[in-house]
Amino acid sequence: MSGGGAEITLGDFESIVSAAYGGFDVPEVCPIRRVGDLWLMELFHGPTLAFKDVALQLVGRLFDHVLTERGSTATILGATPRATRARPP
């Protein structure tokens, strides 16, 4: 896979994805459930019980992989509003 100057082999990508989502509570990662006439995707099975886990568990590992390949480091700061924080500080 390539884009933006960085290339990740398919095997590396599969390993990164497996590591990113292996800690989720269910093997489906984001199961889809029927509730009456609606279909809902559950986005709360990650380590912090927040929808952001779906993206951020993968993004962090992708950054780590690319930066390691380049021999670089980076400091990334993130913030979340208190209203969406699933666990107490």
C-alpha cells in the first residue's frame, strides 16, 4: 500500500490492523445489530469504550510504523472533550 511517500507492505498492514483491533471486546470489532426496524453499528468495544477507538487504534500504529521505517520520531498531542471521555481521569 502506498500514498504520500510512505509504503507499507500488505503483510505489515495486516499485522498492524490485527494488533490495532485485537484488543477489542468482540471479534467483529464493530458489530452491526438490528434494533426494531433499525440497524446499528456498535462503536464502543475498544479499550476506552469510545467511538474514537475505531480510528485511533489504527492511526497510532500506522504513524509508529512509518516513523520507525524513516528512523524518525514525532510527538502527537490529542485531546477529547470531557463529555465523551468513557473512563475517569
